[in-house]
Amino acid sequence: MIIVHGTIPIRPDCRDKALELARTMADATRAEFGCISYDFYVGLSDPNTLMLFQEWETMDALMDHFQTEHMEEFLQELPEIVSGEITTRRYAVQSVDDDEDHDVSVEEPPPVIH
């Protein structure tokens, strides 16, 4: 699984437009093959920061996402609403269930001596 996390600082005067753009993008993206989740969130510490959280089945699915028409439209509109640097991080995640040779053992913690 691939996880992408991003932050998008938005101009306060464009907040409503940014939220609508995010809703449109999320709705279109959730219908894509390989998309597990795709959501924008408003920052609690700064309501003019959108946070993006995505989960994809494969890297190929994520790469296909970048070729969609709704991504192109989103990227065209983005410069109008952004107020600073956009940051993104991508993580490749493997669950324990995916690794057949992985031996999981739980050790008891050492006793606490008072």
C-alpha cells in the first residue's frame, strides 16, 4: 500500500473555492481504480491549511492518478488558491499479513522491581 500525506496552505480569501476544489477532487479520485481512500482535512491549528491523506493499493495506481483529467484540472486551479509551499510525503507500507515469512512474537515486559 502507498500512503501520501500533504499540506496545502490556502489563501484566506480563497478558502471557499479551495474547499470546493478539494471536494470535487476527492469525489473524482475515490472512483479511481486502486484508490483505497482520498480525503482532505482542515487544519485545527490553522484553518487555512488543507491536509491531504491518500491510500493507494499500488504505486501504479498512484501514478495513473497523476494522469487523470481531474488531476490536471486541480493542478490548473491550485496556483490561484495557494498561499505558500505545498509539502507532500509518500510512504510505502507493508502489512504483516503481506509478509508470509514474518514471525511475530510478543515478549513479556520485564518485571518492575520497586
